[in-house]
Amino acid sequence: MSMAHTAKSIGANVFQFYTRNPRGSAAKDIDPQDAADFVACQRSGEIGPIVAHAPYTLNACSDDPSKRAFAKRTMADDLRRMEFVPHNFYNLHPGSHMGQGLETGVAQIAEMLSEVMKPEQTTTVLLETMAGKGREVGSRFEELKMIIERTALGERLGVCFDTCHTWDSGYDVVGSLEAVLEEFDRVLGLERLRVIHLNDSMNARTSHKDRHAVIGAGKLGEEAIVRIINHPNLRHLPFILETPNELEGYAREIACLRAQWHG
Ligand code: FE
Ligand code: FE
Ligand code: ZN
């Protein structure tokens, strides 16, 4: 799988990819040989867990029933395909309730997840912590908890913690990382925390903007990010950079962070 090659070429041992373009159009057929090669590569330990990201335009709690149906169809197809590379992650933005209200939004998201998650599935579905832009659901840990509680196989859901989003939502990951993680543990349980999206933020805390910055060039700053990657409850997790970079920039960030990681 060439994505694994690219990842290794920039010093990464985990990576994230979008399952299809933002319009959610048909994904390419899976080549079983490519999938088998990738599985072998993962078994050898060269590559750790990978994260498939659902198209960010999917909206499980749209006020338009045809858009909800589309989100469900797309997610079901993605999850079917993920089983070609078992035991990895599928990350989802919970959705935007479009003025229907949080309760309705949560109910619609949980309904979709209940229909597409199967007991035999090896892929772990992750709900991403959101910045709270517009009518986004999932910017508070409690909202993710509501989804988990109402989903049929909710005990199998994990959470992806995006450092830019949580900051933009109001959690002080710079000044009070310990308190934020305690709150996460109290509301969701730290065992649900499976992946970190490691991003700096262009905006002030509680801005609800969701504009990622390169590591050290935003309001979180390099020191806070180095504390995050070295926190005893986090340092073992897959860290995914979603910073505005080309490959060279990612290679530099990875090298810089590795040099400061005391794994
Ligand atoms: Fe995301
Ligand atoms: Fe993210
Ligand atoms: Zn974002």
C-alpha cells in the first residue's frame, strides 16, 4: 500500500486518510493484494494502527432525510471496506443538527450508528471531539457521552481527541491539561480515548472556529503540545497531524516531535 510507503518516508508509523472525496462519491475498488500487503506490513510492526476518516461532509443529523440516508449508506460501505484491513479505526464527525436541536441530533446520530455498526466488525468507530462551529454536535464530552449511551453497540465506540477542536470548544489543554483529562475520564472514561489529532489552533480558546495551525505557530504553542505527547495517559496513543503542511512540513514536524517525545 503506497500510503504506508509515504508515511514511512516522512518518519511516520501511523497515518490517517479520507475514505473518499468530500462529496462522498464512490470510492475505488479495493485491490485484495494491496490490502493483504498492508496487513502484512502492519503485522510486522512497521506501521501501527491507521485511521480512516469519513468524508467531513457526511451529516448523520441533517434536517434533510436524503442526506441522512446518504450518510448512512456511505458509512456502511466504508465500514464494510475497512474489514479488508481489520482492527483499525474509522473516525467520524458526529454531525451538525442544522437547528433541529441537540436532542434530535444526538438521536439521529445514535440511530445511524446503531444501524451501521455490526457485532462482528473489527473496526473501532471513533467519534471526534468537535470545535462547536455552527450547530456541530460533539464539542462537549457530555454530547459524545449521550451518543454513546444511545447507540446499540455504544460500548464499542471510541473517541478521537482533536487538540485544536477541544481548545476551540473551550477546554484549556494549554493551562489545565490534567483537569481536561480528568474531566474526559469522569464523563467518557479514558479507556475510550484511542487517537489524538495533534493540531495547533489559529484562534483563541472557546473561539469555536476550527482553523488548524502548524505545531508551534498557533495559540497552543509547542510547549503545550510537547506536554500532550508526553502525558502518561496519552504518550502511547497514535498521534495524527492535521496541520496545514505539505509532506516536507510533516516530516519536519514529526522529527521535531519525536526528538521531544520520551515514549
Ligand atoms: Fe476530523
Ligand atoms: Fe481532527
Ligand atoms: Zn478541524
